[in-house]
Amino acid sequence: MTDHDAPGSAGRGTCAEGLDARLVVDRGTFRLDVTLTAAPGDVVALLGPNGAGKTTALRALAGLVPLTDGHLRLDGAALERTPPESRPVGMVFQDYLLFPHLTALDNVAFGPRCRGATKAEARARAAAWLDRMGLAEHAGVKPRRLSGGQAQRVALARALATRPRLLLLDEPLAALDARTRLEVRAQLRRHLAGFEAVAVLVTHDPLDAMVLADRLVVVEHGRVVQEGTPSGVARRPRTDYIARLVGLNLYRGRADGHTVRLDAGPAVTTTEDLSGPVFVAFPPGAVTLYRDRPTGSSARNLWRCEVAGLETHGDRIRVDLTGGLPLAADLTTVAAAELGLHPGARVWAAVKATQTHAYPA
């Protein structure tokens, strides 16, 4: 396990500047215990399944949920007992929560006013932020007349206008349609790239996380199970949830040279020469299916499987297989038709050793 992959490992920031937090929250039978560190300029994405504790962690950072234990320091200052309204924290909620009776300008000016700016100062700062967001001509418009993308940018401007040292974004693109999401994701990336403090993003969407974040922190059952760069996490997933997120078949087993005996079944031949507990991963696109046992295939890995289900996956067909080795295979629609695949069909699944990837568990 590399430093970047280790649960709780630090990012760029271990000094007084930036975020240094251990968030412990007890809520009934659920316990959140997550360590987060980040330097100014870092964008950290919290990923995890529903109920993992991502939003609880974000609300704890904002002061909306009290800590049971742990600590929360921002630029060296302890915030555990600081009320939410006094923290140098900006937050963008999933539904934006703009004030419906205020114009875009007055929505953005609200934060600076609450922090002691005069009305003129607050409105001048708000106008500058709306201009940066490309919304200067919408300053006098109320939220109901804004598109989803415009409302998202007003909410972001409102959060940034207070000059926060920590920016929290809760599913900031979830309320947008697919076309708007592409455009706003690109705009949000530009704004986050220029943000000089710490940003923490909660999302269910792996693409949002991969595009927007410098570092991913994956939370399951209230604990950090993996963290690292987006490419590092995608290349070496350590749980089934992460493997599904990045689209890989993932297995755990024990290596002896180029052979890995899986915990859940057969052996897999790999190109890596390893010893001891390992993970083995390969993409669904690396799987070739045959109706009859292949005789001329160079694949070292061959299993008898049964089709459990079929679904469209982008421009391909995702085949869910059980039997010798439970796995997912991606085929072209032509290949799926030629094989005559249907639930219950028996097939042979082959994967070349060169298309597997083994790494220490």
C-alpha cells in the first residue's frame, strides 16, 4: 500500500496552513471517524456509497453537526467550538438554497454583509464576483428566473464572496441536466483551480471527482478505505465499491509468482511476479466470450460462466457473468448478437495475463 493509498494519509498539507481534521461523530449505531488533511489550493473529493458518512463529514466541517471526538483545525486555528456563522467556511448546497426574494446580487452580497461589510462594500464585492462568473447581466434577476447552471454559479459566488479559507461543496452538480452539467463542470474546475484555500467536494459521480479533485478520499461505513490521486485510486482500487466506480473487475487473493489463488474461486495468471496477499483487477473490455471452449486462444485465464444479465453500457453491452468466476464483460452489440447471449446462456470467458493488473493488498 503506497502512502497515497493508505487510509488517513496526508495530501500536500501537514503544516499549520490548510485543513487538519479528525472528524468523529456518533449518531445512534453509526460512527464516523475520518481524518482529512489538505493544503491551501487542494481540492479534495469525498466519495462513497449512500450512508457512508460523506455528508455528515461535510456538515461537521461546517459546524452544522457537532463532533463527538477528534479535532478540526483550519490554518492552525481550532474550530471545534466556533459557531458555524463565525467560521471562515463557505458552503454550496446541493439545491443551492438561494434566497428566493433576493436578486442574484443581493444573494451574493448577503455573506459579506453578515461578516460586517457595509452595504456598498458587500454589493461591490458581489458585483465583482458575478462578473467573474459571467453573470453580470443577471445581477438584478431573482432565482426563479435563473437556469440551473446560473443558479449554481450564483451559489458558488455567494460562498466565495466571504473569502473563505475552506470551501465545502455538497453534490454541486447533481441538480443539473446532463448537457448543463458538462458546461458547469468545466466552469467549476476553472474556479476551483484559482481558489487559494482548501476545497472539499462531496459527490456520487466519479467523473465529477476525477475532473475536479486533486485527491480522492473514499469513505465506506464511516471510515476512509482509500485515498490518493484520481489516477492512483482508479488504477489500484481496494474495495468492490471503488472497482465498480472506476469500472474494473476486482478480486482478492494470494500470489505465488505469476499465479494468484483467489479467495473466491479459481486461480488467475498475471504478468506481475508477487508473493502474499494481493488484489487482481482487469477491465470488462479485457474479457472475451466464447460459446464453445476456445482452442486457439492465447489467453492464460479461462473460466466456464453463465450469463446472469445484460444491459446497455454506453455504446456497448455489459454482460454480468456468474459461475467459474463472477465478472463483468463489455461487448459490442454485434458481438453480443453473434453469440446469441441471453440470461442463462453458458459461455467461456477468457482474459489474457497481460490485461490483468496485480498489486499488494
